[in-house]
Amino acid sequence: MSNICIKELDSTISFEEIKLVMEKAHKAAENDKLSFPTSNLSASDLMNKTLNNGKWFLAINNDKIVGTLYGDIKNIKKWFYIGTVVELKYIAILPEFSGKHILSKLYEKVFTYAKKNKIELCFMSMSEYNYHHRHVAEKNGFILIDFFAAKGLKNYSLSYAYWLEGNCPYSKIRIRMMLQLRKIKAIIKRKILKY
């Protein structure tokens, strides 16, 4: 397992290989009652959605992809940040490589990428029931910052943020208050508006 290295997508790697890793990883997670909006994407969909503003980071072991993460540079307007961020997407680790700190290594590459692009914040969203990923995110300095209902998913979603230059500018009390308000809004949206 010590042969794992993190590299950026290059011409030696196909989107079919990336899609296969995502399918295997997400299929294992679906056994834990998690659903992924990316499950229905084809390799060409992945390519079309990711060739503009971001960068793929891949965990490689013995010339095979064992983990994926895409850092998408985008502008957001959220309660916790307005401006350019790197959103972490398409995160997948093959189940047999779970617990090998691969996701932490992928995070480090994305943080370096964000700093090079003078970006202050990385964030990502995930299912409220993705306990393993939540634990790894928190262990790597991400802060639970938002709660929402994502269209088409059964579960509620959480957003985690990581400030690259210093600490989160909000107090824990303000974050807790905003999370409670956002949770109430998400529940109302889902139950009353059938979102």
C-alpha cells in the first residue's frame, strides 16, 4: 500500500477508468444506504462537466486508480462565503483502500492547488449519513457549515468548509445557529414544497 501516489489527470488516464472507480466505490457505499447524484453519469458526462475550471486528482497504486477527487473552481454566494472557491466533487475511494489515508492525501493536493490559485476556501457537500467521509473531513480540518435538501436525493445534505489561510471567521455559536435555521428550512422545503 505504500506505493500510493497522488497525481493529476493526464493523457494516460481515461474517463472510463475514473468512472469505473467511482462506480465501484459508490456501489459499496450504496450498501450503507447512501445515494450519489453522480451514479448515472457516463464517462463522457464526467469529461464534459470537468474539463473547464478545475483539476482532477487521482490516487494511484501500482498503475491503477484507487481514488478520485475533482477540485472545481467556481464562484459561490452562500451565507458563509461569497467569492471564488474550490468545490471538492466526485470523491471516491475503492473500498479495499479505505483506511489508508488516501482521502487526506487527496485533500492536501487540492489545498495546494487552491493556494496556487489564491483561493481562500475549499468546500464540499455530502449526505448526512456519510459518517465515514464526515469523520475524515473533520479530522482534516473541515468545519460543518451548512445543511440543505438536495433535489433528487432522499437524504439531507451537509456542506463542509476548509479555510486555507487561518481559521473559520465565524464563532461556533453562530455556526450552530445557522445550521439549525438551515435545517428547519430544508425540512420545510422537503415536506411542504415536496422538494
